[in-house]
Amino acid sequence: GHWQPTGEFPMPALLPHWGKAKMFIQASYNLRIKPPFEYSKQTNSENFAQAHEVYTISQHLTPEHRRIAEFWADDFHGVTYCASSRWISIALQACNKKSSQVDEYKMLDILMKVGIALNDAGVLAWNAKYFYDIERPETYIQRTINPSWTPLHDSPSFPSYPSGHSIFGGAASTILTDALGDHFKMTDESHKSKQLLVGPPRSFNSFEEMANENALSRMYLGVHYRSDCE
């Protein structure tokens, strides 16, 4: 049940020491990410149930699911944002949309808080990733359900639990909601100038809705269990 490199071109563990980086907020050191499910190949186990859910989703992937998965992927170095900087893009778009209410000082305040939240969330997430060292759904599904199964895109080269995308989205969306409101409607055009990425921008009714779709996209992509994202 321990993580190992996967895919056609397996890569070594990425950012194994990020979980030891410095955090900005002292209270962050007191936060802990709860343990994941225990490893089990038994068909009545939580591990099997969550892996089977990912497998089942992949067998019935709709065009909308695929669009959501690729819209939030941000796993292609040099082409897209990374999972954390995507939320800087979202923050800038939100501030620009409310330019009449958000002056340069307010924007700096929002960006500072989002940056601090992303940093501390990233340290906590990567600390837990390499502490719990949980294998990706790809490895488990190939061992116990279907040896020829592959995710929609390659699994990132670090342990599965918890989902970095989900934690970054949860942290940044909380800051943005506090700063700009619960029902902030916006269209995320982060990929507008990136010609290699196909698909229209997506519109949302709140930052929480964005964060939830971002988290769910990792299951559609086939690289995370539900518990990773929650």
C-alpha cells in the first residue's frame, strides 16, 4: 500500500522535503491531517470501495467530467499553472472584477493572505503525503481490479493522501470568500491565453463551488481517492 512511481515514464518522488519547510502562521504548526483508511485488498474494505469508485467513474466518464478534469489539471510543467499558483490567478481575476471596490492596498492584502494560506497548506499537505505514504489509485486498481487500467492522465509523482489540489483550493477559497463574499460570481479564464489547452472558461457562483469542483476533478482524472479530496 506504499506509494511507488507509476505510468509509462515513472518519475522519482517529487518534493519529498517540502513538508519540512517553514510556515508563516504559528498556529499552523498545531494542525494535523487525520490518518487515511488502512490498506486492504479485501473487497469489503474502505480502501477497495474508494478505489472501485474511482474505477467506476472512469468507466462512465462523461464529456463534462472530462472537461472538469482537464480544466483543473494544472499538472503540465511549462504549459499550465501549478495547483497553488492557479489560485493566485483566480485571486487576481476576482480582484480585477471588483476593481471599483478593491484598491491596490486591498489587492495586496488579499494576495498576501492567499499566499500565506497556500504556503502553510502546502507544507501541511506534503508533510502528510510522505508521512502516510499512500499509493495512488492507479497502483491499487491495477493490483486488485483491472491490471490494464490507467487514469485519464499520469498520476503525479508523490503519494496520494491528501490531495494537494484540494487543500490548496480549500485554503485559498476560504481566504477569498472572507475577503470578497460568499456568493461571488466569476468566470475563471486562467487558460484563456494558453493555446495548447482546449476548452472554454468555466463560471461559478462562489469560491467554495470552485474549490469543490477542483477537488472532485482529481477523481475524474483518476489520480485521487475521495478521501484524498475531502
